[in-house]
Amino acid sequence: MRKLAALLGAVTVIGVGVAVAWADPPAGTLGTLTIIPATGLDTTAPAVRTSRGCSPDSDAYYAKVYGPGGFAPGLMATFGTQDTGFSTTAPFPVQFANNMADIATDNSTTVVAGTYTVEVSCIDAFSQQVKGTFTTPMYFTTPHAYQSVPPGGGSTTSSSSSSSSSSTTSSSSSSSSSSAPATSTETTVTSTPGAAEKVSVEVGPQQKLAYTGSPVDMMLPLGIALLLLGAYVLYVTRTRKVSTPTSWPED
């Protein structure tokens, strides 16, 4: 009976241990990470960038990768504790020391297709106490290729938003172009007494005037020329009258 109880206890402990080992780490307490580059291979040594600075009570960091198989307990992605680029006031990059294939090989495991979690922990370098974390998923669609977005997702929303924005802009531009209808009016220009002509004037959307009719600006010089010609004819006529004798001499 005791042996059976001990066996059941051992199985329970092993089951709990396996469950804990396979559990994903909780979401980051400080924020998220951005994987750089967003897509790559198991031979790519990526970096991650924090969404903000670490907590003020920390002065260093380290990164781990959790996932299926040998990655379940979390494998170190940096060479231990680091402070390169560390900041408590702004986002900063964290470079992997190795690519995923080498990390797996160094820990006697392999990369398999599945979802992994990258975790950066902000710590107190002296006490090694974790003060906060950043996390992000890393999706291996095959054992040799990863991406930062879920397989088959991540681009539809962006494309839809872009299309909607383009449609809205186009509609707005079209509405703006058609909001200024052309207007027309008529005016009367008198160049000489008793003579009048109508000049049709059209005002378009660009506020430019277009007109048709007689060239009014040519009438003033023409009138002056006619007046001068009339004066000359009158002068010549009077001169001839003065020089012509009133009677012919008698023989």
C-alpha cells in the first residue's frame, strides 16, 4: 500500500513538473518586445527591442527563450547578465548571443515548428533579483524559419486600413474639385455714343475670366485716328475755298 502511494505521489510530481515546464511565461510586466528582423532563419541571430526602459531599480538584463521541447524551461539567449545599451528611460535593443540553432545545439536539443516566447528580464545586477520583464511570441513555421506575426495573419488589417484611407482621400479630393461650379454673367461696354455691344463673361472654378466680342481696347485709338482724319479733311477743304477766285477776270 505504501509502495502504491509512493508511486502515485511520484507520478503526480512528475506530471506537475511537466505541466510547469510546458507552461508559457506570463506576459511581460513592463511591456513588449519587437523582434529584429521580423522574419528570419534558425541560423539568424536576431535582436529584440524593448517597448520602454527598464524599471529604475534595475541596472542590467538578460534574455531567455521559452518553447516546445528542450526550450520549455527557458534557454539563455544572451551571454549571461548584460548592461550593453541598458536604459531605464527609453527603449533599448537586446542582441542574441547566438542564433536559435546554436542555442538549441548548446543545450542538446533542436528547434521544432511551434510558438516560442522571448523574455527579457530587467534585474538588479548585485542581487540578481528580477525587477520586471518584457515578452513577445516568436513563431517558427518550420524548424528553420521564424516570423514575428502569427502564421496567416498580420497583414489584412494594415491593407484594409490603407485602402480605406486611400478611398477617403480620393473621395475628399473629388468633392473639393466639384464644389466650385462655374458662374457666368453679362456686361455692356460702350465704345462710342449710340453704339453698344454685349460682352459675355464666364467665371470658371479657377476664377479666370474668359470673354468674347469686339476688341474694345482697339476702339479708342481708332476713334482718335478718325477724328484726326476728319480734321485734316476739313482743313484741306477750307484751304481750297480760300484759294479759289470768286469771279473770273473779264477779257
